[in-house]
Amino acid sequence: MNIASNGVPLINGVEYDWASVVLAINGVPVTGIQAISYGDKQDRTNIYGAGRYPVSRGSGRISCTAKITLLSSEVVALQSQSINHRLQDIAPFDITVSYLPDAGIIHTDKIRNCQFVENKRDMKEGDMSIPVELELIVSHIEWGGTK
């Protein structure tokens, strides 16, 4: 077991980083990815009864968000899967995000039933590549365990 400089033991001495992330769309690894952001949020409210303080708590809907930044060549490859080359017309797909450190614990999240809600490009003079940030609509996220 390794010990950090502050005296706290390191569990495995390895932290997840961008280099350990492997992303796949419908099982196909995507190399032209520059960023991904995903999460879910659940509606919660305090329920009041006698007195001034809540007596219980209610839980409601879970809403998910996701966006992905791909290189333009990756976007063009995805567009070729659509008959009319609109990203929005691609059938729902799953995205898996796996954290595969050289040593340590493997973790995989699954973003389910994704669809693109936009198709756009932003570029300016001097750009050496054209990253494309795209918003997704998602049904749910399976927060994976470790293996």
C-alpha cells in the first residue's frame, strides 16, 4: 500500500483520467471525442405536516442530460448513418463510458436511448481542428459498478 505525502494511504494509487476513458456509441469505440458531460437529477420536495419542519420527503421524476464534443470528422462519419445526413434522424443509440486505468478498478456507465437534438458547426479563423459540441436527449443513465 502506498502512502501519500499527507500520511493518508492510497487505495490503489491510481486516479481516473481522460486517457483512461473509452467511449463507444452502439458498441463502436469513438476516437474523435474531446469531451462528454452527462448526469441525472431527481425532483425532491419536503412534505409538511404538523409543526414547522418537514415530516417526510417526496421523490419525483428523474431527468437526464448529456452533451458530447466530437471532432468534425467523427460527426461526418455519424451523419453517414442517416439517410438524409441529419444527426437528429439517427435512431436511438446507447453510449458507454468506460474508465479503464492501467491499474485499478474498471468502471462503466451506460447512457441509454440517446438521440441528437441538434446538428451544428462553430469555427473561426486559425482553428486547427473543428470540435463540435452536440446536445443529446437521453432516457436514463445506468451508473455502472466496478469490475
